[in-house]
Amino acid sequence: MPPAKTSYVCLPCRASYKQPYDRDRPERICPRCAGPLTHVGSAFAAPRRRDTAAWRTLSVLLHAGVGFHKSCCGGPGYRPRSLREVRERMTHARRTGEPFARALVRPDLP
């Protein structure tokens, strides 16, 4: 059986690649710009290349340490889809002292 594939993204190129995950070789190189690829997980669905707002949202999520890995019950759970949702959750995190990564994956704000 072939190894399962997972997603890697290049944020400057706004490109996504599915490749087999190899623990011995975690660093991947973008074929377009030769920059490093970021491992995002197997439950990732890439936005369209022209959708700059979605790529900005994705960039915030990845820099906060939020991934798109499958859980035992299906997909990765809730992830914000717009910059407005990201701003709301970051404001909530600043007010309450909750870590950004946890606030970003919270489905509902109190």
C-alpha cells in the first residue's frame, strides 16, 4: 500500500502540494520559488490562488501554529474562513488572555 499523502503549502507562491509524509525528510522545497514548504496536514483544502484574503487568513493560522490534521472523528474541526473571523477571535484572546491558537479554533465566542 502506498504511503498516505499530506499537504504542504508555499505561502509566497500561494501553492499547495500533496506529498507523502516522511519523518526522515521533514523539509520540503517549493518547485516554483525554491523556498521552504510548510506542512499543514492531510485535511487541508487549499483556497484559490487569486483569493488573497483566504491566503492571508491561512497565513495567520499557520503562524499561530494551527494545522489541518485529521482527528479520530473526521476533519480538523473549526477553522476561521475570513479575516473578520480571525480579528474577532484575536480580540477575544487579547481580552481574556487565552492563547491565540486556541482562540482561533474556537467555533463560538462567548
